[in-house]
Amino acid sequence: MGLDILRLDTKSGGVQGVLTALRQRTAEQAGVTSEASDRRTIEVFGRAMAPSEVVETICREVREHGLAAVLDYSRRIDRAELSADRLRVSKSELEAAHAIVPKEFLETVRRIRDNVLRFQCALLPRDVRIELPRGAYLIERYQPLARVGVCVPGGAAAYPSTVLMTAVLAQAAGVCELAIVAPPTPTGANNREVLATCHELGITEVYRIGGAQGVAALAYGIEGVPRVDKIVGPGNVFVALAKKYVYGEVDIDAIAGPSEVVIVADESARADWVAADLIAQAEHAPGVSILIAWSRSLLDETAVALERQLRELARGELARASLESFGALVLARNSSEAIELANTIAPEHLHLAVENAERVLSDVVHAGAVFIGHDSPVAVGDYVAGPSHVLPTGGTARFASGLSALDFLRRSSVICFSKETLREAAGDVGRMADVEGLTAHRASVDRRLE
């Protein structure tokens, strides 16, 4: 049986509604826990609980009981028997991992780090000083956050790329203290590539703490793990809900949803390349993969290429299920309609696989990251280009941006008035204070001028 992927034609109408429903199903799927997870919840808490209730319980207990609660949940949820002195990955373990990984991997890490640093450092703003008459001045200054926590997943796969695409941005901004939390698993805090990447980047704080308890430990601080100012990085539904729960105690990057790509392609696009890019997002499972083209033949050829490539890939069956549930091939009337539809979707990744793609870029309004031309697959953004792969999902690209070095800076204003400048401003201060009924505001100025 061939791939059963959704086919849409804008001439039939209702396409936007169908795609919105598709994205909603993806978000709901991302929030669905597995049967194994549900069984574990009953084992740990003695009854069935919604993920939000699980997260609230864990965060509350970590806040109240600190390290003891973290160790308890590590044992009960992760089945990891940890002690206080084993929670943090030791310096010797980081060094050993760095020594054992292939040198080619470390060379890749260094090249990616340099790419990311070059791009992110170019984004950094400078302090602004405005001189006012008679010796007064205003300053807007930027200072790095003091301490940042990074969540690194460690479930189905290891993610050294997450370390690079988060920690290096913070380092570019000048953050001095970085704390990594990852599950105590072979793909998490016990993974040699993850640990080697941390060591290569000069990160010395790596903790074997996963899930909601890891987020709570960073947000509230526990014995041996000082609290942070901001938490970034991806994770499962429990991590996402925990970040949402602790927001306000600390800052967070975003509540990320499933990965997504929209490819806008014309007759110049190769169907096998387009198919490969759709599968690359689908293998996140779930992942939204949408092709919008105004060439029926390209859509037909891409469908054939998808079927062929899915049979050849190790994660082909996962990607197939995702494409059949959350993928779509959309026939638009023309390029303008295709871009309009893409703007309405506001995807995490938008790939313009068209001739003269740079001209089309000016029409793109909403996208987390835009990939220009046939030789710019999303994978280069995921791994090596320089911008972070932590991007807005679920249509939030309408108002949100991808993670950057700017997100690790605080802006603060400096105001210096002279006596003469204060005298000139006193009338305006007094009138506004009178209107608002804040008489002490007026008095704080008037007394200085008596």
C-alpha cells in the first residue's frame, strides 16, 4: 500500500481550516502520554494523573524538600539510584568522555561552535548613550544573565546539538554560569557525546536530573544546584509543562511544540530532495510536513519519492506514520497564493525551494527560520549554520522569535539629570502627578527645587 498522505487543492476551498486542524492534532498528540508513561504515573503516585497534575506535584515537592525530592523522583521515575555526590557529573567523567570520543566528532563540535559564535556575536547590541542639555544623560545598557539552565533531552536519542544551539548562545552573550540538566540515561547525562560537547565548550556543571524535577531544581535551587535566572531547551510534555509552571520564578525560552516545516516549491525543485526534506521533519514523530506547490506534477513526483525513500530509511516507519497523520501536499493556484498560505501557517521552518528565492523572501512575513534555495535544507539550520534551532512552533512565529544571544541579555536604563534639567522637567512631572493623584511624586521633585 502506498503512502496515504493528505492531498489538498486550494481551488476546493477550506484548505486553511484543514491545515489548522492538522496542526492542532499534532499539538494534541505531543501532549499525549504513552501507555508506559501512564503506568509509571500510577506506580509513582498510586493513581492515574494528568501530566499537568504530575508536574505541579513534582515541582511543589522539589520546592519544599529540595534534594531529597529530586533523588526520590530520580529513583521512582527514572529508576536511577543516585546519591547527592553522584548527582553532578564529575570533572573526571567529563574529561574521560572528551578523551574517548572520535577526534572527528570534536572537530565537528568546534566548527559548529565557531559558526554559532560568529553569527550570535554579530547580533549583540551596544550600549546606547543619549546626551541631554546641561550635563544630563540617558543610557540603555545590556548585561548578560548571571546564571542559565539548559535542559537537554535524553530519551529516544542523544542530543549534543541541543547543547551547542543553546549554551553557545548564552556564552556569546557573556553568561558566566551554565548548568546542564539531562536524564540519567545512556542518551542523556551518561552519554559520552553529550558530555564531551559540554567539556569542549568549557561547561563544568552537568547534572543527572531529568523531567519536571530537573526543571524544578533549576528554578528553585536545591542543595548543590544553585537556582538559575533562565531555563532554556527542549523536552517532553513533562518538561514543557514544568517550564510553564515555574515561569515567573525564572524566565524561560518558550513552550515548544512539535517540529514543523512548510516547503514552498516550484517546477525547479527536485522531487526527491523535497521528499527528503519532508521526511526529515516527519521523523521527529510527530512532526508537521507540508509541501505547497503550484505544479501538480511536482506534487505527484514527490508522493512517489516519499514512498521510495521511506522504505530505505531506518526511521522510515516512524516518519510514514507522521506523514500520514500530520503531512499534506497542497496544490496552490500560483506562487502568491502559496506564500500567503505559508504566512498564515507561520511555520517553524519555511523552505523556499524556488527559483529566485531571495526575491520571494520579501513577501515572507511569518516564519521562525527561512531557508533559501535548493541547497539550504532545514538540516543545516538544525546542526551547523549559526542561528539556533530553538524556534517558535504552533503558529507562534506570528509574534515570537527563535532563541538567540539576545535572549540572554537584560536591558536596563540609566537616568542622570542635572539640577537645571530637573527644573525644566518639573512642570511636566507635576502636571502628570496631579492628574494621577500621586502627590508624593510631585513633592519628590518640588522639594529638590525649593
